[in-house]
Amino acid sequence: AQRVTQPEKLLSVFKGAPVELKCNYSYSGSPELFWYVQYSRQRLQLLLRHISRESIKGFTADLNKGETSFHLKKPFAQEEDSAMYYCASQEETSGSRLTFGEGTQLTVNP
Amino acid sequence: DVKVTQSSRYLVKRTGEKVFLECVQDMDHENMFWYRQDPGLGLRLIYFSYDVKMKEKGDIPEGYSVSREKKERFSLILESASTNQTSMYLCASSRSWGRLYGYTFGSGTRLTVV
């Protein structure tokens, strides 16, 4: 079964500092990868997906197949980025079901 | 603008009760999912459904069942609630090609079993 690992449960940075949230997946095929975000008292929402090669709210994520990683990065963190972030993967053979990581709580301090 | 609606935001139930969590989506999505969200464990898939009257077990189906009689509604049933089922429950839906578009989530139901 596929597995998604986010090694950091908590991450704290200062405003303006770069931030990287780590994500590793265990699947040898070509999974589709996503980052979801949950702001305080809001529902979980899609932040970005690998297939779109997009940058949302200044965040980007690069797929490294050699390291089976999909780390989320932002060069200059903002206080409004404070939230819970989940990495998720979707296998080719699993239909539409997503497997989520444990989540990383990001706090951006003023 | 709300697309996935969970009927209750907070529920408190007693051990042994039968509990129904309801989820309705208005996007005509084929797929619907139930996850539980626990600190440090992330989201774990309980059950999912690709079509009306179809259901598939997820990773932690024990103690749960589901019902999907209509395309827009997916119910999670706790047959006999136990304290270890105290959690946040999230419903989600997606297109059949959800691989490209991801999920839309409901706001969650926080269930406490006492």
C-alpha cells in the first residue's frame, strides 16, 4: 500500500524566512501528488497539485522521483500561511482515493 | 458557495449508541469519501463510494458502515459507538477523474463519544 510521510509535525519560522515542508511517498509508479491546507476554523482545501505545475499563494512543490519526495516551498513566509498542511498521493491503480500524510502544523511568527 | 455539507458540526453521543453522520454534495460528483482526522495521524480513509449503492472499504473500516442510496448523499454509520471513535470526521467528493482535480471537503463533524 502506498504511504505518505511528513516527518515534521510542527514547523515554526519567522515572517519573511523561507519555508520548506517535507513530504515523501512510497510508491514506485507515477502517483499524482497534492498539497492540501487547512487554515484555522476552515475546511480542508486543495493548495496545489503536481500535474498543474502551478504556484499558489507563492508556494511551489517539486516532484523528485529519485528521492520520492514532493516538498512544499515558499521563499518568504507570511503570517497568513500559518495552517496545517497535508501532502497526499493518488496511485494510478487506486482510482480516485487519496492517501494523506500525517500533516505539518506551520506557524509563521511575526 | 458551499459544495459539500455535513449535517452536524458537533455531536456528543454515548457509548453503544448508533450514530449517523450525513454528507451531501451538490456538484454531481461520482465519488464520495469518509475520512477521520486525528492529530499526528493525519487523515485516514474509512469508506468510499464510486457510485450509488456501491461502497469500498478504506484503511480503517472496522466499526463503521456506509450507505449511498442517492448520488448526492453519503452516510457514515457507527453501529455501536465507542470512545476510540471520538474524532473529527471529514466527508469529501470528487469527479471520477479525481486524479486530476482533487477533492472537495466538507467542514467536518467533531464527534465525541462519552
